[in-house]
Amino acid sequence: MGTARWLDTRGTQRRIDHCQFFPGGGHQGYLGAGRGHKIQQARREIMTMLLSRYAEALFWFARYVERSASLARILNVQASFWQDQSNEENWAAILSLYVDEKRFDENYGTMTAQNVARYYITDRENPGSILSCLWAARENARLLRPLISVSMWSYVNVSYNDLKNLGDRDIDAKRLSRTCETIARRCDAIMGVTEGTYFRDAGWRFYQLGLWIERADQTSRLLDVKVAQVAAQHKFQPSETTADPEFWKLLLHSFEAYHAFQRTESGHLDPKKVANFLMFNKSFPRSLTHCIGEIKNMLNDLDDEFDLNHVEQSYKEVEMLMNELNGASKDPDLQQKFHGFNDKVQNHLIAVTSSLGSSFFGHGEQSVQSEQEQVQRQA
């Protein structure tokens, strides 16, 4: 994934008009034709380029903050569920989820709970660590200073600096869960102050797109990693792991979903109902169905309210993903197909991100991802 970057001005005028961010016309031609028109056109191209950067920065700011919170929750439930067990397979499942086995082995070698926690929380060399993600969020927020509130910038900056000062003592077996809880709450606070202070322009829709795309991706990841992890621990197939009610209770807590689920179901935790709730409940804000619905709403807003009519490919991908969800909700054997289903979800989300990059930011997903790794290693 990537930080916001300077964009080539070629083609940016068709992406985001500057009036979508600032009040006023911006079209007045007081200098008349000829030289005045050329100056005005040049200014318009520069402004359009700048505001394409703002849109991209808002998109990735939301993704990095949400990603940090989600990773903190994954590590928290990991520490809680396996606190009395030292089997390295328990922690290897997270590395497998993010395809980090090779990088981790090169840098750490030994598979321990604290090494995995260090790799995903405080390791500056890991572009997917919480520290790297909050650094990237702060750099995007720095670019957005003309648009964001003082309190929003302050929350981001303080949260990053506090995380930067964490030591090994903060991520040992006794304190890991508490540290992850604190990180998640800090990220929630950042998103809360953003919700309460950011102006509802087109940029807000790009922020929301980043938030909901990342949340959908992380929801599918967390479902996938926990089912696969229990399967590896007990040598069961995914369908058989669902017999452990404590696992599903902790999973609900990792989504902050336990009480919401209890409002819809009572009595003994039924594994199938828990999984269906996290994937298909339209009213729970972390379910896959709710997230995809919000992505569709934001694309509609950009098209209808702000006349940004280059959302067709993104919209098409969202429609295909909604069809996948509808089909999965009727599949009686879905629990045996978690991994394949989640792969499809994430591939569609990558395609949505890539099409947004091509239509509005001037590049696709692949170029951004390689750039992030290079930039964050220099941080």
C-alpha cells in the first residue's frame, strides 16, 4: 500500500476539480483571453494536481489508521487466546496471513511471541508494522494540514511519538495485550476526532472509501487467520474448529462485536451464527456486508453529488463483490471455504483500490505498494 505522492499533472483535470474541496468558483477569467487564459489554465492544473494529492492522502490516511487499529486487535486476541501456550504455530499463522514468513525469518529467525509482536508493532524495517503504518498516517496528515483541524493533527502526532518510544518491556507476555488495547484506543480516538471535525466535501468521501476498504479487508483477514490458527493448533479442518465457544467469544470481542451479537442472538454461541454475523449482518459496522455497502454509497456520492464521473470500474468491482457476498450467504459449506472466500474478497478490494488510483490518483495499486516499502525503510 502507499503513502500519498506527487502526481503527474497529465490527465489530473479529469479526476478532481478544485471546487470539490474549496468554496467559491475558481473559474473567473478576469485576465481575459490569451495570456490571462493560459495563466488561469496553469493555475487550475496546479490546483487540480494538489487536490488529487489531498484526495489520495485522505484515502491512505484512513487506511493506515484503520490498519493499525485492526492489527492491534489481531495481536490482542492472539495474546489473549494463546497466553498459556508457547506453540510457535500459533504465531506463525499471523505471518502466513500477511505473507511475511521470509522477511521475518531473515530478520529474526527464532519464532517467539515477543519477536512476532516486535515485528508487527515496533519494527521500523517492517513496512506493515503498526509503527510504520502510523508513521505513514502522520506523513499523510502532514500533507493535509491545510484541511484538517489542529486537534486531528495533534492526536496523530502524539500517538505516533508515544508508539515510537515503546520498548521490549511493553510487548512482553504480561503487557502485550494491554499495549495492543492502548494502540487500538488511540487509533479509535484519531478516527473519532476526524469524524467530528473534518468538512464534508469530496475529500471526506475519499477518507470514507479508505476506511471502509481497509475495514473490509481486515475483517476478512481476521476471520481467516483465527479459523486457520485454531485448525493448525488442533489439527482439525476449519469446519471442525468452530466447536470451541471461547474462541468465537474472543473473536467477537476482537471486533468489538460481542454485545452487538448478543442483541441479535441469545444463549449458547453458535459458531455458524457468529460467522454469519461478522460477514453478512448489514447493521454491524465491521461486517463485510456493511463495509461493502458503505463503499458503494461513497462511490455513488462522488458520482451524484460531486460529479466525479470516473468511478465506473470501481463501482463494477464493488458490484461483483456484493454478488460474491450474496452467493456466500446462501452457501451451506462456507465454513470449509473460508480461505478461498476471503482471498476473493481481498482481490476485489485490491481491484477497487487500483481503479481508484488509476482514475483519481494517477497510478495503480502495484506502483504504490513498492513505493511505500522503499519510503518506509528510510523513515
